[in-house]
Amino acid sequence: MNAKKILRTDLQQMIFLGMIVAMKIILGQFSFGPTTVKVGLGFIGSVLLAYFFGPVWGTIGGGISDLVSSAIFGNQGGFFIGFTLTAMVGPLIYALFLYDHPVKVWRIVASTILVTIIVNIGMNTLWLHLMYGMNFNAALVQRLPKEMIIPWVQMVVIYVVLQAVSRVKIKK
Amino acid sequence: MSKIIIGRYIPGDSLVYKMDPRGKLLITILFILTIFLANNPITYAIITLFCFLAIIATGLKARVFWNGVKPLIGLIFFTSLLQLFFMTGGKVFWHWWIFSISSYGIVNAIYIFVRFTLIILISTVMTVTTMPLEIADAMEWLLKPLKVVKVPVDKIALVISIALRFVPTLFDETLKIMNAQRSRGADFNDGGLIKRAKAIAPILIPLFIHSLETAIDLSTAMESRGYRGSEGRTKYRVLNWSKYDLISLAYFVLLVGLLLIFRTH
């Protein structure tokens, strides 16, 4: 049976959501690549939340992951509700492109570019500006070089991961 | 259960430890918001003093808090330097191309450094004195008003508890899978970015299947024990307000009062 259809009851869905949130938190602790361009794996959790739970519960799951992560590991840089919003909008954008749709390259490219522009460059820079009073342009300068490289790597990872999870079958 | 240390909680018995986690979470959030009231050297000095008093009240060693700031010290310096070179206004001391050092830039860089550090320090006070499960309970309490607008707070609370419970288990599982794949010859630290990106799937898929199977088993176990949502359920950990929460509230009100008096209007 397909992984998406195997969850029969509401309770199973909620517990699976909790497990994916836990996965997102753990993946957020890992990264790969050279020290100059470290790619964190937390985005895979956002993609899985979006792919399996859609825009509503995927968004809620994203918010929960930020809250639980700050409870467990303590947010580096301090807790700020803006970053919780960031954690919610990421899965929302991915869900609009990936939930209940076949895995297509253009969907992955479009969603990743939108997440990069709206969430990583736009919202996160705005939160840094609001939270620490940083000059918006200075914060952008600090962020832009990384954001020019990482999305392309993320697209490859998302494609590989979604191709794999969409084929997962479990015998029960 | 996992042997890894989850959370930064350090056991203790000081005034801050005796506070209700809901009070601590609320005061932490309010303190972070209050930092925005500071806008001159006097108000920054007042809020720094209050932050250090909160640190002293935890009864923990300064090293604990230094460890909270240490991983971010480079980022804080870099951010402050960017402010220093990009901010314009006031007396200009040095200028080259788009960079300049002005009196406004210097003051702003110092403010950002202080603000950044204070937010990290006060968050550390919260996380080192409160157990993750207590923080989760406090978050659930904070979310309760959303019930009025039909937000499924009970379901959200269930998801929070499941996530908190399974982070250590899945963390162990991830390390086990990584070691298993390494013993089969997988190399996660070699090759270009794309090769390393592709190496993630052999870790993620077993982890994903394990999570899915656990979700199915756990829900079957819960349903067979008569789980019917949060309706009528009692709490194992009961939260109680204490006089220490009142003391911290008075402390916070005093801080806000002083900031309102001394800030530049």
C-alpha cells in the first residue's frame, strides 16, 4: 500500500505528523557540504510536511517544529515569533506546489525559488531587521551570497527524496 | 530511551527554578519584546542590569551562559561590523565607496551587539532552568486561547508531545542508520555538493519508513487502550502558579516602568 494511503485514522495522521516534526527537528541538526557553504537538512522536513499533510497541517507542523526545537535545543539567537512564522510559511509554499501533485521538476524548482525569495531572503532578513534593529540592506548583503548557491543543491535533494518517498510501500 | 542529552536543562533549586514554566515562558517572550523599548544608553544599561540580575537569580555559573553565547559570538561580531560599515548618519569619520564609519553607525553597532547578546542570554535563562517537557506544557497553555477561533489545540498538543517523545529515539535511529550505511561503504563526507546531496536518500528513507511504522503501531496501541482525543483527560504533570511568579511579574513591571521613564521620546 502507498505510504500516503496507509494512514487510515485521524489519530494515525496526527501521530505521523508528530513523527515527521521530530524528523524535521533532527534533520535540522545535520548539514553537509564544505564549511563555506553548509547546507542544513531542515528543509527536507518542511518538504515532507508539505508533501504528506498539505497546506493546513503542513503549516501547523512547521510552526510546531520551531516551538519544539526551541524547547529542546534552545533557539540559537533567541526565540522570536517571526522565525516560527518562517517555519510555517516554508511548508505552506511547498504544499501549494507539491501536495496531491505528481513529483515534477518544475514544481520543485518553482517552490524552492519561492521559498528562497519569500522566506529565506525576505522574511528572515525582515525578522533580523526587526529583532536586532539591523540595517535591512546590510542583512541582505550578509545573506545573499549563500542564498544564490544553496537553493540549487536543495532542488536536487528534494527531487531525490520525493522520488524515493513517493515509492515507499509498507506491508501491514 | 536515548543516551544523548536533549535540551540544555541543568538541575537547580534557585528562585528561577521555583517559577511555573508558564510564567517563565511568558516573561521570556515579554522581556524579548521589551528590549525594543530601549533606545538610548541609559535604557540599554537598565535592561542589561535586569538581564544580569535574572542570570544571578538562576544560581548557575557564568560559564553556562557564556556557552550559550559562544557559538554565535562570531555572527554577532560580523553583524555588528556590517552595521558599522553600512549605517550612515551623524558625524562621518571615514568613507570609501559604499562603506562608511559614522557616529550613528558606531552607536547602532553597539546597540545591536547588546540586543543580540541580551536576547540569547535571557533565552538561555529559560532553557537551562526549565525541562523541555515543562516548556511544551507551557506552550500548550499559551496556545489554549486559540480554541476560541476553533484551532484544534488538543491535536496540536498531541503532535507536540509525540514530537518531544520521539526526537531522542529518532536521533539514535538516524545515527544507527548512518553507521549502517557507512559500514556498507557509503561516504557522506566526500565528493561534490550534488554527490553529497544524493547520499542523503539512503539515510532518509529508512528513517522515514521507521517513523511511518512507529506511527501505525503507536496509534493502534493508543486506540486499543481507548484513546478518544483529549476530551476529559487529566494531566500527569500539573502546573501551579506560585508566589515566585508574582515576584518575577513585579520585577518585569518595574523594568518596563523604568524603560518608559528613561527612553528617548
